[in-house]
Amino acid sequence: MTDATPSEDSLTPGLYIVATPIGNLGDITLRAVDVLRRCDGIACEDTRVTGKLLKHLDISKPMWRYDDHSEHRDRTRLVESMRDRAVALVSDAGTPMVSDPGYRLVNDCRAEGIPVTALPGACAAVTGLALSGLPNDRFLFAGFLPSKDKARRETLAELAGVDSTLIFYETAPRLAKSLAAIEEVLPEREVAVARELTKLHEEMRRGLPAGVRAYFDANPPRGEIVLLIGPPPESVASEEEAEIMLVAALRTMKASQAAGQVAKATGMDRKALYARAMALRSE
């Protein structure tokens, strides 16, 4: 197979980070197609997945498997090849480096003075945020929740006081446990589950954790999932009320535990509450 159009001027040697569709192939950008046509080769997570995209675009290029488990010597050879070749880096779907392989390769390129160019494009986290209707002026992407129940709950508790919409990637088999953990740790926070984004069976389900969990218990999900948690409610307690709560909590808890409990109850900043708790302890 050959390129559908004659090659234009050669790309400047270096690394090109290319976002690819997360589902709908129509979401590939014109610039991404241009770079994939003109590059000298493509580093990808799975040559079979990338091969399907290239076939759709009628492009034929050498492909090298690359992920974050690739050996150092393989990455070194790839970086060295970019001194006189243009290499595109793609993930199986979406934007490389967003919970996908590539950051070690970028770091090595920068250390060796290899030019790095990033092309914007599809990203499941941002697409899910836009579709959810949850506050988007501040958000935190936190990758995947831990697979162990205790670690999952601890992570949610740790992030509970972050005044932002929280975004996670999740797999269909683990969604029920993640929703159950959110229901336990953050029962009053709105959640949204975005499933199969940009595909034929795209679905967005939003509500309190208990209701969303009940829905997916009755309708087991499939496909890739973006899981979002709304920000904490605005503080309704005054500083005086918060201090009274701190004093009461400090009778039976350590300062860090008391600060966490009051932060969860009031929506106030946990670090500020901890500092006040330590001051109260010393008085």
C-alpha cells in the first residue's frame, strides 16, 4: 500500500506527538493526517490498532511498538533515530501522555536536544468533562483509581477536599466497585459516567452515587469509561463554627484526622484546618 497523495516537503527531524480518535475516526485532525503521511515512521502502543487507523487513512508507514514497558536500549535507539528522521508517537486512542505511554520518551528527547512537537486532538477526559455539565472552570485529572478497595477509598478521601471536578479513567468491570467507594466516601457529591464517547452507543449518566450505581448494576456497562465527581459544595460553616467542630474532634482524634473530618463536613480547606488544629493543640 502507498500513500494516497504524493509526499510533500519532509518534516523536520524530531518527535511528533499525535492525538488520534477515541472512537469516531472522523475526529482525526487534518494536521494529524498530514504528519502521519509525511513522517518517516510511527511509534505506537499496538501496531494492530494503529494499523487499522492507517488503513482507514490509506497510509503506509513503518511502525515500531513503543510503550512505557519498552526497554531503555530500545528507547535510546528510537531517540537516536530522530536526529535525522521524523517520528510520530501515537497511543491506541486519544492524546499520548494522558494516562498513556510516552513521557519517558519525551524526557529522553528533551535531554538529547531532539525537537518535540505536540499536535492537539481528541482526549477522553476533556470530552467527558464537556459532556457531563459538571463545573469545568477547575478540574483535576487523576488517572485510574487504585484497584484495591482500601487504596481506592483512601485516594477518594485524599482528593475529597480538592475544590475541582475530579476526572478518572475507569474500566467497565471495575466501575461498580468505584461507584460503591464514591457512595461510601462522598455520598452527596454528584457523579457522571461517560461511556463509549464519540461512538454509536455513547452514554452519559449523571446523579448521586447511589442512583448511578443502581443504574449500572441493572445495566452492566461495556467499553471505555470516564468517571467524574463534582467539586465539594461551597462552605456553609463559619470559621467560628469550624473551630468549635475542630475543638470537639481534637478530644478524640489526631490533628490530621480532625482536620479531615471537619473539611469533609464543611467543604473548607483541609490544610488550613490542619494548621489551625495544630495551633489549638499547642494552646
